[in-house]
Amino acid sequence: MRQRGEESMVSFGLLGSVEVRVDGTEVNLGHARQQCVLVALLVEANHVVAVDQLVDRVWGERPPRRVQGTLYSYLSRLRQALAPAAEQVSIVRRSGGYVLSVEETAVDLHRFRRLVGEARAADEDERASALFAQALGLWRGRAFTALDTPWFTTLREALERERTAAELDHTDLRLRMGRHTGLLAELSTRSEAHPLDERLAGQLMVALYRSGRPAQALHHYQEIRCRLAEELGTDPSPPLQDLHQRILTADPALTAPATPSTAGSGRRPVPVPRQLPASPPVFIGRIPELATLDRLLDPQAAPGGTVMVSAIGGVGGVGKSWLVLHWAHNRLEHFPDGQLYINLRGFDPSGEPLAPAVAVRGFLDALGADPAEIPAELDGQTGLYRSLTSDKRLLIVLDNACDTAQLLPLLPGSSTCTVLITSRRQLTGLAVSHGARSLDLDVLPDTEARHLLIRHLGHRRTAAEPDAVATLLTYCAGLPLAISILAARAAAGPDLPLSALAEEVQEAATRLDALDTGDMAADLRAVFSSSYHALEPDTAQAFRLIGLAPGPDISVSATASLTGLPVARVRVLLRKLRAAHLVQEHTPGRHRMHDLIRLYATEQGQGQPVSVSEAALHRLADFYLHTAHTAAGLLDAHRDQIPLAAARPGVVPEEMADRGAALDWFTAEHRVLYAAVDLAAGLGLDAHAWQLARALETFFDYRGHLHDWAASQRTALKAARRLGERSWQADAHRSLGVAYTQMGRLDEGHTHFHQALELYDHLGDRVSQAHTYRGLGWVCDRQGRPREALDHNERALRLYRRADHRGGQAMALNNAGWLHAMLGQYERTLDYCAQAVALNREIDDRHAEAGAWDSLGYAHHHLARYADATGCYERALDLVRGVGDRFNETEILRHLGDTHLAAGDHEAARLVWRQALEIAEEIGHPAADELRDALMDPARDLSEDQPEDTRRGRS
């Protein structure tokens, strides 16, 4: 307990989500705009910030009408929130502005800069390295993650450059100290995140060379050389070329130094995730292992408040996942806040391990994070994930992990969470860095293996043939997966003597060399082979082809096109494969293979004529392309259509009734479609790769899968170049411009838009030029340059009119109206947006029409024509409710409440805001907190806190 007169401990966190802690307890800072005020003062702690500067930083060019009163209200609330630390921090008025007084070391941003400065000035490398590590360890994600005015965006980008510079300097230092071995994993990860950073590439090349891997160093040089040429049209810089030459000639100066390296040191309702797959129907033994897992539940088991992590290792098929699921389903009461599960596909023979960014994004969706509030970068997403899991009693199962690097972003920061990890590798690094408890799972003892087989086949049948049972168990070698597969084979033929099955296993005991799982490899092949050869020919053919399919699973309809068979026949074949335990129906209508079985299926597929496999995969690519094309048209009926070649015989694309069905299909097939783009490119089906990537654009846009969007379009761009299709190249550049702009990578977005524009100009494609000018306008708007944005948009509008492209005209008119409103030219907004309404009615785009009515309401409101504004907002509400857009219904209700308030009808404002709050809490809208504040303070106008409108400025 603190003694009288003892000061409170206060800390301010800006390098991640904004947070303030007093004596370790987090302080509620209110909504995002109020946090903006605090951060704007903290960035210049102990210095006066002029009122005009504060207004510009917090609201940009969209301040509320009563901005000084609003600012004073925010400052008053911040003083109240910081009252427990009043002796250490104060906000006071000074001549011309406000100053926040605090010890600078209490603010992580200033502490970071001070530590970096000390590190760069240090005389001793050891001290400098420790200071760099301490400074970089302060970062928890993107600086002030949720704050998004132009000033904050510019500052965030500048801070990211400071962070990157510090990381690069620290890496140079550690390389100089001979610590290259410990840098490899970190540098590889950072190089993947920043593939065009030549200094970083050089550091990785040096680390690889010094680690005895010069071939990989040279390979990395070739990779960045090709990437620079393809994406920027440039060669590597002279320093990187020089380093490449020095590695080729084994320059002695590159040799690592002799010094040995040393080691350094009132919330809205949210869904409760229930992601665990079903518990295994038959489970035997593992008593000591279950007891070990039970000890994770001991509150004394995590000294110092650390996260409880158990890493369960063992060979594939040994029952790691079954153990975890059996234990978890019997301990659900210990995890009232839910269970998260992800298959990381660390050893999936069909593709690469699941990227951490994809896994984190899936968890954020499960935890109810609003897509509009999810940061684009992995660091920011990880910070949000840890915030959402903080203080929750969650079970997090990370199944089939590849390595520690894949896992680190998925580990929560709260000791209330329990994490179970399965992997075929020993995760030694995780034990060192996070104290993970290792639990190595061995094969079942003979007694338990026998009991498992008896549970499958029954006492009578196994007792009748003890010798055959012994032979089967010998070849299963205690592997639960192998026992289950053989048992399914025996159960499928109740009249089949077990001795006959044992004989088949023995004859096939030399065929599975590719399954490198240790001493049991040949035995596993025997197990799989006996089940495979017991299949009827068409079932075996389906098994082989499914093993070739991309992605983690496959639907019944896709399997029908893959095999070229009717859906009814495919259902029968899949039922037979399920009975043989060769596939699993993990979700109704969707099947997957255990990765070892998939590897075996792939091996068997290699034995059939190449023409058979290629024809099947071509049909599958046709299926995904034609179905995705139809679904994309339902999501956005006004998108520019592209003609497709006819599908091959045997392909039956799925039919969808409406937009909801299309969205459900894309969601279910997301990972498969993403993999199918690469599959098509790998098969030489470049047109399929480009067209499928294009069909995915709308879905990726609606759901915020920005990294997948950019990656698929990079593949599409390469495919278009191989085809020599300049118009397709231009479209890919434009799509990359949109994706990168949404990710906040504005310079890259600007570059791709300009590359698209050059190609469209050469082709004389005026409509696509117009689309691209709208995209450039969007970049400029995001960069806080509305006049330049307006120039681009006006040029787009002229081009649309010349081409009589009415959908484009409507979008450009509404964008122009909005940009005029940002410039305070509300009468011009009325003119433009009225034209947008008329055009949208002609083309029957009700969703876009709703956006135009909302813009009209905004302009009338700021012209004090409150009755007209109310009419516009009510019309927008009718339209937006008709298309089921709950997110923008909330936005329009907020605007309508502002208008009622400005007109003096406080009760009507409160009624509308209550409706908006109900929807916001239901869907997780980011404005929920602000709506609650408005209902507590009915004199407040929400128009000051409007987020960026996602309908305006899109390319």
C-alpha cells in the first residue's frame, strides 16, 4: 500500500495503441478524438502547443463548428482521467495554447528517442546494443494505432522510419559484434515484410554468408534484383552490387569478427469464439500427458504473471491434435471467454505454412474486431489481438506449427490465457523466450495401442485373430492415425479376415520413402497403401486428384469439377473415402486430408499420366474462375465485366441466388481461391491467374484482406507480363494502387496508379484512365491534399462523360461533392451530389445513391438547412436499409442525430443516437463509444468525430 505523500507511477504508451497506466492500472482515455488531443500534447511534452496546432492535429481540415468549446471539453475530461497522477502530470493553459507537463521518461516515444540517441553515441558496442534493444522493445505495434488524421498519419510514417533506422543500425552493430547467427530468423522475417529494402537485404546477405550459407546469400541477391526490376524497373544500388561481388569472390573483409557472440536480453459486447473442432470419437490412454496439461490450470503455475504455454511435439499422426482436443473439450468450463483454434499448416504438402498475418487476422475476426479498425501491418494487428485477449480466460490452440517465428505474433500478452501448441518440430526457441513447457508425445505403448484397435473393431473380432492383430499393431507402431486408418479398412469389410489385411500390410511395407517421419516411414506407407489399394478404381482416382488440389480443403462442387463427375457420384466417393479415414468432413460439405495422407495421395498421383493430372487441375481452375466471376458480379453488379473462355466439359460452376450467398461462398473458399491463383500461374494458365485475381478484388475489398489482395495482384501482374497483355498489366497496377492505398502505403499506391495511367494512355483506354485518376485523387485526399485530389477527380469526370460511362460519372460526382465539402464549398457539394443521385437512379445503384444522399445531407447541415438535411438523411436510410448495409446505417443515423441537435430538438437527437448505438453495439461499430458519450452529453455534436468515409474516393 502506498504511504501518504508517496507519488503515483504514471506511464504513457504511444508506440502501439494509446494507453496510460497509473500504478499499473490502465486509465480510460475516452474515444479516439479525445485521445488525439492527449497524444498531440504528449508528442511535444513540456512545450506549448498552440490552439490552432491542436485543432489541425486533431481534426485536420474538418473541425467542428464549436471547435474551441469541444477542445476545452476534451481537455477537461483528460484532466479528470489523469487526476490520480496529478503530482506527475498536468495540462495547463499558457499564452496561445496548452502544455502537458510530465517527466519525459514517462512517455515511451521520448524514452525511445533518448535511448536511440544514447545508443548511437555510446563508445562500447555492448552498451550500444543493449540500449538499442531497450529502445526497440518499447514498440508494441503501429504508433497510436487507431488515430487517423492527416497529421497523425504523417507522424506515424515518420516514426516508422525512425524505428526502421534504429533496427537497421542495431543490426549493423550486431553484425559487427559477430552475432550473425542469432540474426538470421529476424532478418528473414523483416526481409519478407520489406522486400525492397536494399540495406536490409544486404544485412541478410552478410548474415547468411557468415553463417556458412553463401549460396543462399547469392540467391537472396537474385531475388531482390528480380523484384526491383519487376516492381520498380530499377537495378540494385551500387553498394548492394558491390556486396554481391565481394561474396562471389569470398572477400576476407566479410569474415565474421573473432569475438564470439553473446546473448542479449464499459465495453461493447463481443462474440465469444468457439472454434475448437470436434473431440476425437475414440480416445485411449495418455493419462500422464493429460495430467501435465491439467497443471496448466493451476493459478500458481505461471510465476510472474506469464502466459501459460505448452508446446506439444511429436511425429505426424502421433495424436498431438487429438490429445489437445480431447483435453480441451473436457475442460471448457475453465475458459468462459472462449476458445480460439487455427491450423497453421506447418507441414502441409499442398502449400506453404499459414502466414502469421493470415492467422492473426482470422483471430481478430473471431474476436469481433471491426474490419475498418484493423491495422494493415502485422505489428499493429498483433497489438490489437493482444489488446482484445487481455484479461480474458481464453484457450488458444495453435495446431501444426512450423516454427517459433510463425508463432510469436499469435501469443497473447495476458497471463489469463492458456496456449496449446502442436508441432512436429521441437520449439526450443519458444521455451527460451516464453518459458513454454515442452511435452513430447511418443507413440502409444503396446497396451494402449491394442486397446485403441479393440475399441475400433470390438473384443470378439480381435480376440479371434490374435496373430493378425499383433502384425497390424507392429506395422502401426503405436501411431494413432495409422491404427485408425487400418481399423476403418477392417470395419469397412466385416467379413474380411484380419489375417488378410495383415498380409496386405506386409506386402506393401517398402513403398512410402517420401514420408520422412523417422524410423516409421515404411510402416506408414504400408498403412496408407493397404487402405488405398482397397479402394474401388474411381474412388482411388478421386483420392489421387484431391491430393493435388490447392488450399486447405475442398468443397463437393469443386471435387465434382476436379474429377469431371456428377455431384451425386462425387458424394458417394467422398463417403467411401471418409469411411476409410482418408478424408475428413470437418465442415458440412467440405473435406480435407491429414497432411501425411495428402502427401501419400500426391505420390500416388505422380504415377498417373501427366495429361490426366493437368486436365483435372485445369477443370478445377475453370470451376473456381467461373464461380468466382459470377459471385463477384453479385457482390458488385456495376463492376466492369470481362469475358471468360468457355469452361471445359465436366465443369459445373456453382450457382448463387443473391449477394449474401456470393459473400458466403467467397468466405468459405477464401484460402482455396488465394492458393488457386498461384496454382493457375504454376500450371501456365496465366489468363486464369489474372482473371481469378481480378474476381477476388471486390471480396478482398469488402472484408479488408489487403495483404491477400496485394499478393494475388502481384501474381496477376506477372501473369499479364508473360502474356504480353498490356491492358491486363495496367489493370493489375491499378488494383495494386487501390490495395496499397488502403494499406496506408501511399507512395507505393501512387507509383502503381501512375504506371497504370501510362499504360492506359498508350492503349487509349479513356474509361480506365478515369478510374485511375479517381484513384490518384483518393491518394491525394489521404495525404491531406484535397485541392489536388479534386483536380484528379474532375479530370476523371470529364473522361467518364466523354465515354458516357454513367456508373463512373456517378462515383466521380459524389467524390467531387464530398471534396468540395472538405473545402467548405457546400453549395457546390449540393450541385455535384444532386447529379450523382440522378445518375445512380438511372443505373439503379441504390447503394451508391444512399451515399450521395448522405453527402447532400452533410452539405445541407453545414448550410444550416436542417429540414432539408433531415430529408436527405431519411432518404439515405431507406436506401441503405434496403441493401442491408448496417455499418453505413449507423453512420447516417449519427449524422441525422447531429442535425436534430443543431435544430434544437435534443430529444429527437437522443432517440436517433440510441438507434445508432443499438446497431453499433450489435456489429461492433467503432463509433459506439462516441455515441455513448453523446447520450451522456446531449449538447455534444458528433459531426466533429466523423471517420473517413469508405464510400468516397475509391478507385
